[in-house]
Amino acid sequence: MPFAQVDGIRYFQFDSLQALGVRHGIFTRRGGVSPTPWDALNVGGLVGDDAGRVLENRRRTFQALDCPLESLYDVWQVHSREVVCTDEPRLPQQPHLKADAILTDQPGVTLFMRFADCVPILLYDPKRHVVGLVHAGWVGTVSKVAAYAVQAMQEQYRSAPGDIVAAIGPSIGAHHYEVGQEVIKQVQTAFGQDVSGLLVRTNGTAEGKALLDLWAANRLVLEHSGVRQVELAGICTACHLDDWYSHRGENGRTGRFGALVRVPAR
Ligand SMILES: [Zn+2]
């Protein structure tokens, strides 16, 4: 079952990661304390919601996975290709580092990120016991942040890309993601001859625009890095506003849903 439910909190899990004992979840917006337009389980601190409610929502997500909130490690997500490797949780008074990929091999650390259309990518190397969490919007996708995460797993933890299991979470689907010339040009530059399957035009596509398939693009980035196993949730955030926050689907007035991942205890 891809969805689990605990005390009104509903979250998505990947079969491939579950089979390997990786504690993880991508949390829907259900079961939290925030009012409209952040209803209800908003974990984003920079979207106008009250800090006390955001903290309570985060507490609920961590509790649902039986992870202590004190094990949280997160970064200031800035659409970069920066990767941070951590051995420790982030203390509340410690400033966030700017990055869009985080890695750890420590079972006492829970990696945490916030999303509303951008692509969550979870990584796990069962041989080297390393987990990763990546945030890839269109900027992160064309700068291939997922490839930098895989490279850091090789360099810092001696992972072999062929051992890494990757999972692409709920995010905006191509049919809901029309982009203009600026984005089209950057996707063409980044992906060269592979671009044809990533930029799609249909009868309804406006002149000079195209539909960008972020799922296929990130799958390609991972495969070019040598990752062989990629599970795709195939869930579009803008199609399912009852479950997910969608920046585009809700015209920017929305919250952020949480993704958590943790190495299995040895
Ligand atoms: Zn959709």
C-alpha cells in the first residue's frame, strides 16, 4: 500500500524503500492544525503560517514515523546544486545551510525537506547505509542536483551508483506544468539530444510553450549517474489538491508538505 495513515496523518511510502527497511514518508496535507490556505499539515516556515502551528505539524509528521523531532536535519532550500553531508541533527539555534541535497549514514539523523510541486528524490544505498534527500524544481533539475547527490555518495561514502535505490515523489506532472521560452532553452541546453521526451506539446499547449516532464528529466539524470533502480510515485500534486500542496495549482497561496527519510538502524 503506497499510503499509510496514523491518527489522521496520511503519508506516501515507496515499495522499494519499504522493502529495504528505510523509514520514510512523504506527508500529505491531511491531519494538521493550520487553517486555509495552509490547511492543514503545513511544515513550511516561510509561507506566512504561524510558527507554533508549523512546529506542531512537524511534530506530528515525526511522531507518525516514530522519529524524535530532535533528530531533524534540514537546510535552507534555494534551488541550488549544493550537497550537504551530515553526521548530526541540526540544533534549533544552528543556522540552516543553503543546499538542495542532504546525505547521512547516521541512524540518529532524520533528513527533512519541504515541497509544493518541486520534485522530492529519496536515495538509499543499502550496502553503504546512506540515505539522501533531494529537492529539484525546474532549476534544480536543469542543474542536475540529483547527479551531484549521487556523486557525493560516491565520494563521501564510497557508494557504487549501481547499488543506489532512488525514488521520485509526488510533484507537479507534465500535463500541469506548462513552461515558457526561458525554461525551454535551459532544458534544451542541459539535456541536449535527450530533450525530446522531456518537453511535450499537446493541442492545448500555448504558442511558444511546452509541458516539462520533471519526473522523466530527473529519472534521466539519475540513470546517467549510473543509478539503475528508480521508483516513480507518478502522483501529480496539482491534480490532487486534497492530498498535496501545489504552488502552481493554488497560485502560490499554499503550504509545504514534508518528506522525511532515515537510515535503518543496524
Ligand atoms: Zn496534474
